[in-house]
Amino acid sequence: MNTRVTLSMPEEMHHLILKHAAEAGAAPDAYMIEVLEQHLEDLHDIALAEAALERIKQGERIYTLEEVKRELGLGD
């Protein structure tokens, strides 16, 4: 089920959206959905990275790829 959302935006922004959507070969609505999805994914990734960084700052042990390979016997 889709929900319709109406936005007010500066005319310049609207023209940029139309331009980029055309360059991508997409309808403006589909282009905006793609842009919003990507931004939400980026926010999620940033939150995960910040949480991992906080755990590292609190002393959680991290391992390099080489350490993991060596531990699992995959180095050779």
C-alpha cells in the first residue's frame, strides 16, 4: 500500500530533481523514492558504524582480517 506525500520545496530543488530524474531515465516520483531509500539506508549504516565505534572506544576487542584468517586456519 502506498501513501501519498505532498512536499513544498524551492523551485530550484524541483528543477534539479526533474533534471536528475531525466538523466537517470526515471520518473520524478520513482527517482525521489530511490533518493529517499538511499538516504535512509545511509542513516542506518551511519548509526551502525557509530555504535560499533562506541563499543571499540569502550574496549571491545576487534580483529583484523589477518587475525581471523590465522585463527580459522585460512591463512594458507
